[in-house]
Amino acid sequence: MAFSRRELLASGAAAAATPLSTGAAGAGASTTEPAAVLRGTIAAGAPDFVYLPVDVPPGTGELRVSYTYDRPAVPPGTPGNALDIGLFDQRGTALGGRGFRGWSGGARSEFFVRADAATPGYLPGPLDPGRWWIALGPYTVAPQGLAYEVTVTLLPATGDPAPVAVAAAPPARARGRGRAWYRGDCHLHSAHSDGRLTPAEIAARARAAGLDFVNASDHNTHSPHAEWAAAAGPDLLVLTGEEITTRTGHVLAVGTDPGTFVDWRYRSRDNRFGRFAHQIRRAGGLVVPAHPHATCIGCAWKFGFGEADAVEVWNGPWTPDDEVSLASWDATLRGGAAADGREGGRWLPALAHSDFHRDPDRVGSPQTVVLAEDLSRPAVLAALRAGRAYGAESSAVTVAFDVVGARGGRAGIGERLSAGPAEEVLVRLSVTGAGPLELRLVTDQGVAVTAPSATSLEWRTSADRSAYVRAEARRPAQLPPLPGPLVAFTNPVWITSR
């Protein structure tokens, strides 16, 4: 079944099945015959997750799984079959993922796990005896149902036990320039989920794209964190995280402690997201809903933004759903301008990411440019949380945007300028690296000024007329009355009455 770039998304898996019990890993057991072939049919409207129990005996050295499922013809407009897969060990399948051993979604048809190695997306480690679980996630089910066949092979350990793989962690700091603007992309997918490149290959593209930092964000697994450690370096800060792809929206965990796994097996109606948002923050990360108005199944964000630290409003090449995300985010600024514009008030910063999976996607297009005290995990995350950031289509684009008061005060992106209610302040915008563009200044009243073909503009306002000002740079409209594609946008500068 073919999916677009934004539909190539992994998901998660609950139902009962007859345990698979086998002696294939015992002394003298065959290593050439499969332990068992499990067959079944998932009906339309079945639970999101189906678990197939597998009894793993002592002495097992490797577990291999492959699967297939049918894809019957369906009427136009009706979803066909799409089945994801993953693995939980003898610690169980309880929400929270204590027994989590890997997830590949629908990206591959087979995987293995050993003490010293595993298929990307899965965690190497001991194969302790007990009841393990093959997790099936029926992403979509055709009206005829989804018939599956899962083949499980258990191979005995031979010789001395294999050494358990040792996890590594990327450095928390790279070589920076002190307080400066740093460029990054926090939404990237490697071969550990449904991407095509290794972390090292993605890191090479990030360097070529002029990025200073990236965030590992494979779907529903933290397996690439150790591999990303080798891809980091003094010139590239690597943050570790995950894209948590629930059935009612996707959220990025940005900059969590290496090795942090965040569960995805719930919907908005389950009232469980707050628990996992808190887990992300306890692990030092940011909660960032991704592509909140995307049209692919399960992609649109249904959890609200009360637990969010920022929101991704620009995801990959500019499309109409990004336009809706930008307008929706701006509406949160307008609705909260009176309260959230005050010193210490809370507002939701906006970010831009590539959502890279494979060519023709481009790492760093778009990207978030952040004013951080240093090129370190704490400094970059603090700056993102504060909204001292703008989005740009590439590293060629640079934005300078500030507001200057009559008495010499100045505030930049994500900051606040205190001024008298009627005191005039000067808004200054410059965008370089993309030629003349349509420049816009947007306030809580809407689009306040437009320069059709320019690289800079100045405008005067006051606190009693504008609670905030933010900037956009766009190319000419392609489908009027929709505005043209974004080249850059900024978070707001708040103007508060003293």
C-alpha cells in the first residue's frame, strides 16, 4: 500500500492470543526450522494493538521474526490494510514500555534481536526466558479484515554468551560561538524507523546543510540514540528524542536524556498524554506537537496544547496544512495576548523542521534558527522553550528582527519590550539570502503591513495598538487567495505597557 511522505508513519499495538510455546532453543534444537507460524485475522474495528505471546525458553541466543499480511482490493476512498509490528520482552506489555524491545512500524517485514546486536529500531540485550510478545498494530484495516502470518524463529545460544551491547550517549556540548544564532533540525528519521539513511549519513547531510544541531526523532523507539553518539562531533550537537506517533496525533520529544523511551499506545480519549508529557520534561526534553494539521490518518493533533512547550508549524515543503498550522498558532497568540504578553506569562513558541525520511526530502529544509547562550543541550533547549527562534527554508536565509523603544530599549525575537501605552516603537525587519520577497508584519490585529518585493522594512506602532509583532517572508502567491510559500517566519516580539 503506497503512502505519501507524511503517511509513512509508524504506530503502536492490545488483544489476546494463544501462547506460542516451543523448545527450539533447547539443547540440540534445530537452527534451520522456524519455531512457529502464527496466523490470524484482525477484523475492522479491532483494538489498536494485538499481542501474540511467545514463550522463550532458557538458552535462547537469537529471536527472529518475519511477517506478511493480505492486501485485498478496496473501493476508492476506503483505507486498505496496513499492519505495523514490534516486540516486548518478558517484562510485559504494560503502558509505559518497561518490556519494550523495539518497533519498526510498517517499515520492514522482518527483524532479529540478540544480546550484542539487533535490527535497527530494536534493542539488543539479553533474551531472558519467559513469555515475550509480538506486538501488531493494525494501522488501517480493510472492510474484509486483515489476515496475517507471523513466523517466529528461536535460535539457541552457541559457545560463550555474546557480550551485551553497551549504549553510548552523544556529548551534551559541541564547539559553539558563545551567545549566537544556531541552526538546527529537530525532526529527522533514520533507518531505525521509516527513514532510509543511517544516523551517520544524516549527520553528514546536516553538516552539508550548515546545521549546528539535530534531534534524533525516530518513530516510537529510542534504539538509534547510541548510534547517533558516533555521528556527533565538535561541529554538530546531537540531541536525542523520539517521535511519539499515537493514533490521534504525533508529538516530538526533543532533547530527552539518551536512552529515554516514551510510549505511544493511547488516544486522546484515554486521558493519558499528560503522564507522558511529564515524562518527557522529567527527562530534560521539550514536548513539541508535530504537523498538527496534517491530513494523514492519525496525524492531526487532538490532545490540545496545554502540555506543549512549542509547536511545529512548518513541516517539510510548505503545504496548505502548514498554512493552517501557522494560522492556528497565531490564533493562540491573539487569544492570549492580553494575559500571556505580560512579563512571566506563558505562550507557545513555533518551530520549523524538515521531517526528513528519504530523498527528495532535504535535511534542514526547513530549519529552526535559535539564539542560544552556547551550542549545548541545556542552552539550545532553553532558547527553544523561550521562543528565541525563527524558521527558515535553508541556511542561506538569515533574519534580523527587533523592536526599539523611544527611550533606547530593545527586544528581539521571543523577547518583551516595555513601553508606555502610546509610546511609539520602531519595528525593524531584514531578510537576506533569498532575494526580494513579500515581507509581512503580523500583530494581534492581523497582517499590519506588507512590502510586496523587499529585503527589509521598518514600521512604527505602540503597545496600545500591538500586543506583539511577528514577521513573515514569502514568495509570490501561487494559488491566490492563499498567500505564497514561506521562506522565513519569526516568533513574536511582545510589546507590553509599563
